[in-house]
Amino acid sequence: MATSIKRCLVSFTFCLVLAAQGHIAAAQQAEAQTDHAARIKALSEQLRWHDEAGQSQYEGVKDAVTRSLFSEIDGYISDAFQASSATAEQVRAGVDALLGRKEGDDLHDVAFLADLPGGNFLIVGIELWRGGTAINEDAMSFRAYKKSEGKFVYVASIDALTGAAEGGSDTTLVDLNAEPLKAPPVGGEFWFIAWADVPPLSPYKVTMRLYAFDGKSFRTVWAPAIIISDDTNTAVQLTPDGRGFVVNQMPDWQSQIILHKRYSLAANGPREVSESTSERK
């Protein structure tokens, strides 16, 4: 009888210790999230300017602050989400809220889960609001995290949609969009197509890239010329089977015709397989 009571006491004590450790870990996690959020808010404010003096200060710090901000977001994602249970949509909504966005805003982030031979990964596309009140020059980055010991651990990143493409420069961008593609033609890779608006003209100028991630790094599969589009959000649409995509573009600024160019995937990049037209509404 005494032995049984002793065992029960030991078991009860062990459970109390585990519970205390759980509460401590949860408190530490909440504190880390709060710290990240506070630093992210402070850094974000440095990326906006409202007058000439503010613009001059912004120009001097924007690159360093942008790098620091992305790093803080990496830490937040690692501390705020349980890799064993978090969905891509939960992460996307969480990062949107962290950066002060509301449902329906033009600025939004994207997130996907990818199962690859090297492990299970989370890929997040982040758009940082930068620039003046009327002049945006948002920074965009795709960032990959590996599921490891219950956390999302940063692996690699690529500056999204940057550099000069044929037909013009796309260093000033807004409105990030991206969609994952099914059955990429290169085994062991996750492929997705991304695009964004090149302001300020309307109809819109849209730049796009096709990216691949192999569990270690990103690579650019395809970087076509900037197109003219009637609507940034629908400039690129996946085919119904998700194994290709359609680019919806206008041949010139004054055109009332939209070209619908359908692409299938090949190992060296997409291949145009058909083209149709429709009238602008």
C-alpha cells in the first residue's frame, strides 16, 4: 500500500513538473513573439517617409532596415507557429496581421507547404510596404523554412521579382501574387509562379517569374518580359489541372483585346502551347 502511494506521489509530482515546464515554455514563447512584433513595428515605421527630410533618412537606411525586418519576421514565424500543426493559411494570415494588413487590402502575403525529399517545408512570400505616401517601392521576398523539432527553421530566400527584365526595370513593385504548380517536371522540386504590379500606369504593367525550390535554395526558372495587363490579380491564372498556367495580356496600351497565352511546364521552363483572344470588358 505504501509503495503504491509513493508511486502515485512520484507520478503526480512528475506531472506537475511537466505542467510547470509547459507553462514556462508557453510564457517564453509568448514573450518572444511580443518582442519580435515590437521590433517589427519599429522597423516598419523606418520604411515610410512623409516629407523631404524623411525621404533622405529613409534612403540612407532602407536596405539595412529591410534586411533586419525580414530577419525579425523569420524569427517571428519560428516562434509563433507550431510546425506540426500550423497550416499555410494560418501563417499567411498571421504575417498579414503582424504587418498591419486587413482582409481585402491590396498588399498581402502568400504561403505554401511543400513536401520534398529533404523534408517538409513552408514557403512564405512577404511584401514589405516601403516608400512615401504616393510613391511605393515595396520589398518582396520568398523565404523557405524547414520543419524541424516542432519549429519552422529558416533555410533560404530569394528577393522576389527584382532586377531588370526584358522590356523595362521592375525595381518598384506592389501587389505580390503567387500560385504553386502541380507536378513540376524536375523531381524533388517545388515550383510556383509569382507576379506583381509595376506602378504607376494603368492598364497595369506586370512582371512575373517562375521559381523552383529544392529544399536548399531557390532558382529562377523563367523571367519573361514585362506585360501589359487589364488586371494585376488575374494577369496569371493556373490551368484547371494546376499543371500549367495562362498569361492574360494586352498587345498594347490602347488595345481592346486580351491575349490568353497558355503554357505547359518543361524542365527548362514553360512552353507556350496555345493562344486565344477575348474583348476587354
